[in-house]
Amino acid sequence: MGFDSGEGLPTTRDVRDLHYVWPAGSFQMDWPALEKRLAGRAQLILGNISETGSDWQPPADAPLGAVLFDLDLYTSTRDALPLLTKSNVLPRVWCYFDDIFGDNPEMALTDFIGEGAAVREFNDHPDRSILRDNVSPARIFDGMMSEAWHQKMYIYHRLSHPQYEICLSEDMHQLRLIA
Ligand SMILES: C[S@@+](CC[C@H](N)C(=O)[O-])C[C@H]1O[C@@H](n2cnc3c(N)ncnc32)[C@H](O)[C@@H]1O
């Protein structure tokens, strides 16, 4: 499942949208070419995420366990993050934020602008947090060369999810004292 305007970056007025980096209309979509690549149940919903996101009815048979955010702008990411409160979203969810930091010096990204600001605002709620995962990246990428994008992986904890507290371990944890 993907969401995109289909018309590139929207025109916005919010100063936190990094207009000094990305002009409106950037990243035009080649829809005919892209459509041919959509396989199986893959679906692309076109339109501004501020409307398509709230209208979207999640399919009950498709639990959502990972979301890749690449909307560039503060306002667009802010408007997309409520997707994480939909009914099919699992208690803990991988999130990738493409522009939470970058290698472009003119971006000068902080949590005050762009995607970082949207995440910070979303986290201002007792029920939820999107934070860098301090454990799993080391395991998942074990044996692989560390790459910059690994550091853009976050994890969303949804504390009010009815299954959040279900224990995933089948055994008791016990450490034996060796005599
Ligand atoms: C850097 S491009 C990434 C496109 C795609 N993920 C890729 O890697 O080819 C950013 C995309 O975000 C989309 N976008 C930004 N703001 C949006 C919004 N408010 N609603 C829908 N799409 C938006 C743009 O249309 C653009 O295609």
C-alpha cells in the first residue's frame, strides 16, 4: 500500500517545509511506467495525504507492521502520521524516515523542521512514541555493512493497543547460579 500525490511535492506555506531545499512540484510521477510495476495486491492511492489518509479504510486481513515515510515535508509527514492510529496497525511497528537526516549540507535537518518536527509533535502524546530503536538494528543488520539508512529506522510503540502487553516469550526467563 502506498500513498502519493501523483503530482510531486505540494505547494505549502509552512516555513518548516524546507522550501529552500525542495521546490513545489519536485518529484513528478511517471504513472504509466509505475503502474506496470504494481504487482499482486500492491496499491497506490493518489491524492494529498491530508485527505487520502483519513479516508483510507484499512483492510482487516492486512496487519500493518512497517511504514516507510518519504514525503520530505513537515506538513505532509504530519498529515501522514495519523495512519499509525488505524485499526490494522500492530502494537510495535518499524518506521523508516528518509529525510530525518541527510547528507545534503544545505538541509541542516533538526527536530524543529521537516520530518523530525512532525515526529516530535506526534510523540507529544502519552500513548505513543516513535523513537530510534536501540536494539534491533544491531541484530537485523548483523553481518551486513552498516549503511546510513539503517540509522533512519525507528520503532513506533502503540501503548494502548489491546495486544501490546501480550508476552511473546514462550518460556520463563531464568538465569542459573553456577556453583
Ligand atoms: C522524494 S519523493 C519520493 C517518492 C518515492 N517514495 C520514491 O522514492 O520514488 C517525495 C514524494 O512525496 C510525495 N508527497 C509529498 N507531500 C505529499 C502529500 N501531502 N500528499 C501526498 N504525497 C505527497 C510527492 O508527490 C513525492 O512523490
